[in-house]
Amino acid sequence: MLHKDDKEIGVRESLMLSAGYISAALIFVAWVWWYLGAQCGMDYHAGFMIEKLPSMDNVSVIALIFTTASPTRARRIRAVASSIRCA
């Protein structure tokens, strides 16, 4: 959504985007906690962590594969797009 043009983002920009998404989720957790109560806030937070941690594991595996296999940029894009479609 944020990157409709075909450009490679750097580590700094990637970390900033990730920090923004995590901050938005934590602000939403605070609102749910305040508005619906502690139990709902903890339920949402637990669900967020259950979804976030495996995605970080996937990023590590993809980075390891790309480091060892050294595919071209075009093949990397195809591989990531294929894995997103399959998920």
C-alpha cells in the first residue's frame, strides 16, 4: 500500500515502517484496554503477538535463503510474491 512504485526499500525505512505498524497496534491495544477492559486488551495483545512472532520467523528464514542462494532481484521479488500468495 505504501510502496506502489517498484523500488527497493532500505533497512532504515523498513525498520521505520515496522515501528510505525507496531506503534499503531500498541495504541489500539491501549484503547481496547481502556474502552472494553483489561481482559479484552490482553486478548487482543496476545493475538497480536501470536501473529507477529511467526512473521518475524518467516523474515529470518527468507533472509537466510536469499543469503545462501543469492537469487537475482527479479527472482527475489517473484519468490516473495509467491510466498505471500500461498500464505
